[in-house]
Amino acid sequence: MSFSYPVAVKFSEIDLAGVVFNSHYLTWCEDAKMAFLESVGYGPYWFTEHGRLGLVRHAEIDWVASLKPLDRADIRVSVERLGTSSFTLRHEIWRAGAHPVRTATCVITYVWFDTAAGAKAPLDSGFREALLGHQ
């Protein structure tokens, strides 16, 4: 299955070389992650109600091509790995249009965190099942 999240590139997100500032890549991926999780039944309110968080453990950004202000981009989210207490999402950022071009890839590993215990925890079985269809 494929999930795509649209982004409108802003002037303030691009440096003079036409490269998105790394912090904006991560912000885009956070928004895309939350929309993706909402689409599989695990939106932000589920996390609040169940005392769970997906905390960033590790993030990698690989730049491939530039974006320009006012470009449209699509962030394609897929599940790269499911661990015992972590999951890894792959975010491919594509310049939208007649000839899409992949401009960057962000691979982010999240640790499943139990807010009541204040510690990492095994992935909830329902959450794991919801993500399996997106690997």
C-alpha cells in the first residue's frame, strides 16, 4: 500500500543553493507520519488516550535533488522495519508534477514509549498489525 502526503514548499524552507533546510525535512516527515498513522487508525488522539508515543530514536536524511520555492512535493511514507519496541518509516520526498523526481529520503526510527511507565515498551499488537500492510 502507498501513502502520500502533499507539501507546498515555502521560500523560508529553502537555502540559496535550493536545498531544503534539514529541520524542515524533519518537520515535513513528522506531519506526514502523523497523517499516515491517522490513515491506519492511530492518530494523535489515540496516542494521548492510550499513553503511548513514538519517539525519534534515529533519523537519516539523504539529499538527492533540489526543490524550489512554490514547488509541490509529495512525501511517500512506507514502513521499512518493525521491531519489538520500535518501528522505522521511510519518507521519500518527490517533486510533484508531470515528471516527478525524488529529491530526498528520510529514514526515521521511532521507539514505542509508554508514558505512564516512563520507558520504552513493546509495540501494541493492533498498531503492529496496522503497519504490517504498509511494509
